[in-house]
Amino acid sequence: MKRPLKSSLFKNRGDSSMLKQFLLSLVATTVSIVLTFGTSAVIEHYQKEKDKREMVMMIICDFDKTIEQVQHADSVFYEAFQAQQEVAFHPECFESHRSCFLSTLMITYIEFTETTEKVFSSNIETFNTLGNVNFVHEVSAFYNARRYYQENVLDVFEKEVVGSGLTQSLEGLFSVDFPAHYMYNKQSLLDMQKIRNRCMQMMKVSEEELKAFSSQRMVVEDNSEEYDLDKQLSVQEYIEAENNLSQAKERLKQDQ
């Protein structure tokens, strides 16, 4: 009678051991699944945050490039505005300021790169990536302000100076309203800067972080910068040629 009891005991121990192994295997499998999916979720979340950050930085860098161009126009308009005021009181200074008025023609060559704007506005995934309605609204406001600036400041100025003869005579110079152009340019510049600063604060982007990101992109944008430099040199050559031509005409009059 004792042997069956002993056999039963060993059987129970065997069942218990198998159960433990099964439970350990189940736990290990469950932990493995959790770790696998959990790690994937963490990686996916990290990648989304990285993509979001890069897109935010790319957009603000585009803002800064635009603002830099508008700031350049602002300084040119201001110099022309001051020179025009001086000539208004001292007409004899017209010739000495002629190169300043010629330099304003460079403003008509300003062009904005719309690559980032098109990526932002044409892809629904952009909105999903950014995930911030207020930021999206501010970005749209900036690009609307830039479009307004192009149409109501740059295009208007170009129409006014083309054929005006602003460098040929006092009448031509005074036909260009430099005070108004300077004021409109300044207001557009301030509006863009405000939007840019709000975006920086909203997305918690530091100037140091933005500078580091910009430095990484400089290598890629070297060719475009060379193109802009070549264009500026071409305008400078035009200004010098105009000055030489004017002096030649003046000498011809004196010889006659």
C-alpha cells in the first residue's frame, strides 16, 4: 500500500515541476513581447519627436533667412530715405548720393526661397508631425506676411523705380517716395520678427540650438550663397558702369 503512495508523490512533484517550467516560459515570453513592443514604441516616439524638432528648426531657419533679406532692404531704404532728405534741402548733393540711389535697385532682385513653405503647406503629414495647432497658425501667418511684403513692398517699389530716372535728375529722384517705402518695409520687418520670436518661445527653441542647426545646413546651402554673391557683384558692376557713364557724359558736356 505504501508504494502507490510513493509513486503518487513523485507524480505530483513531476507535475509541479512541469507547471513551474510552463509558468516560467510564459512569463519569459510575455516579458519578451512587452520589451519588443515597448522598445518599438519608444523608438517610434523618439523618431517622431526628432522629426518634429527638425521640422521646427527648418521652418525657423527659413524665417531667419527671410528676415535677413528684409533687414538688408530696410538698411538700403533707410540710407536712400536719409540721402533723399538731404538732397531735398541741398540739391547740390545730388551727385554725391547718386551711388546710394543706384544701390536701391538691388532691392528689386530680392527673391525668397519657397521650398520650406511648400513642404509646410502642401503635405498633411507636416501638420501631423508638428502636432501644435498654434505653431501651425503662426507659421501660416509668417508666410502670409512674407507674401504681403512681396506684393505690397517689393513689387510696388519695383514698379515705381522702373523708368523713374531717379539717378538722372532731381525730378526723377523725388518721384520715388522713399519715406513711405522705408516705413512699409520697417513695419513688415517688425511683424515678421514678432512672429518668429513667438514661434521660438512656443516651441522652446534657444538661439544656441538654432545656431547649431543652422551651422549644419551651411554646407548644403553654400552653392546658393555663391549664386546670391554673384548676383550682388553683377549689380555692383552695373552701378559702377552707370557712374562711369555719367562722368563721361559730364566730361563731354564740359568739352563742348
